[in-house]
Amino acid sequence: MAGLGKRLRPHTLTTPKPLIPVAGKPIVQRLVEYLTENIGDKIEHIAYVVGDFGANVEKDLLKIASDMKAKGSIHHQHEPLGTAHAILCAKDFLRERVIIAFADTLFYSGYKIPAVADGVIWVKKMEDPRQFGVVKIGKEGHITEFIEKSPVKVSDLAIIGIYYFRDGENLKKELQYLIDHNIKDKGEYQLTTAMENMKNKGMKLFPGKVDEWLDCGNKDSTVETNRRLLEIHKNERLIDKSAVIENSSIIPPTFIGAGVVIRNSVVGPYVSVGEKSSIENSIISNSIVQSHSKIRNRVMENSMVGNHVTLEATADDLSVGDFSSDL
């Protein structure tokens, strides 16, 4: 999670993308929770590979690990040298069984890791996978080829950024081999190159197919992921007991955080409001409002509002007759 999150700016100028909240929780926290549920085993250690996010962010990440009853550690990638290089930044924890996860993607899958698998690469069928790495699958169900962001369609199975390896020490050796011999693809050290080498050595790498893949790469996809998560968790308690709601309509599913104040407004459906934000005289749907923000006299849809933001429009005193239009 060391990237700059350029596609989600301006939000990522102050908050790293994996800590952007969706349906009330940071993306990376939801990812760790879903991995724990999907793998069906205890996660002992979470190693975060980050850029220069600052001490407060690192503290938040370590707390997420602690909340999952796991140990946590922070590792820095100072240059964007590729996925293989990023993973090696946490090489001390590449041992035994390892999960690699890119922290801007969420997924649902009933797939179970085969006992004979040396590795699993989770994939999703896509009509146009050109911006992703893809895999080809042979008759026996193993992966036969990895292709990194091909300009022409060679497969419709896109790699979504979640990987399992049974032998972390072997993974570390394969990644280090790329660095030592300066083996790059498109100018960077790629995990797909290491996996291609593993496959050529006879390792059995399986495609793990996902039921649903939720991307948080840009504003629209993050708002859409927020909507989908609220649908999935609609039967949970989504409105904090400390929230103050006066003369307002909350249309579910909507998440309302601690200390939120909503007056004379319609909020929802598919809205997440972070802690201690306030909304007054407004109509908001299908949007994310982060913490400590103030919104007044606004109509908003398909929007993202950051932390400590003030949005206020002047309330008009009007008398408008029939068949009028303000364009």
C-alpha cells in the first residue's frame, strides 16, 4: 500500500487510500477482516508496506492488526520499483504460509485453497482486462501463463491483487532473484515474473475465482463500493447510538458514525457519514462524508467529502410559481 493513490486525489493528498472509509471502516481494515473470513485460519502477523504516511497513520495501521488479534509491523518502500520489490520490503515475514494483498481492493469468494496448491492467485473474469495482469489456465486447472497488462486481449481472467503462497521462503528467493539479476517488466520488478518462474519449475498455482470484486481505485468506484458494502451489511446496526437526528429522514442502508448531528435533512440511501460530522437542511444520497465535516443547504449525490470540510450554500428565500426552471 505504498502507492500515492493519484486516481483518488484530492482525498489521498492527506489520507492514504487504504485508510479511506467505506461503509464506516477503512478499506484496509475491511480487507483484513474479509481475508480472515475467507482463509478460515488465524492470521498471526500483518506486515504493512507503506510510503511516507507519517506516524499517526502507522499507529492506526498497527491498531487494525491488534484489533484482529495479530502482531503488526511497518515497512517502507521509498521508491516505486514494482510489486516484487514492494513485497521484499517485508522479507523478514516471508516464511511459511503467506498472503499478499494490495490494499485498494475488496472481494467475496467461497473458494477454498486446495491442499495440493503451491499458490493461489485470485482472479475475476472481465470483458476488458487490459489495465490488469491476467492468467491463462490449462486443462488440469493450473495456471499456465502470466501476462502483465497486455495491450491486446489474451485472457479475460484479471488478477485482482490477492495471492496465497504455501512457502514464503521460496517466494522470497524468487523475488530476490529478480532484484539480483535486474529482471524487470515494463521498467519494474513484477510479482507476475516471479510467479511465471515458479510455474516453470513445476509449482502448482491455481486460480482462485471470486464471486464479487470491489475496487477502490478512483472516486466513482469507491462510492460504488461504499454502496455495495452498505447493501451487504444492511442487517447490521449502522447508526451509532450517540448520533443526534432531528426532524430528518434517514433512508437505509446508511451508515451514521459516532457524534454525528443531522437536522432538517434527508440522508440516504447508500450514504456513509463519519464521526462528528454535521448535516443540516440538506439532501444527500449515494455518497461518502468523512469525519468532522459540516454540510449545510446542499443537495448531493454520487459524492465524496473529506475530513474537516465545510460545505455551505446560502439558503434562498423564494416564491417560485408553476412551470419555472432555474438552469
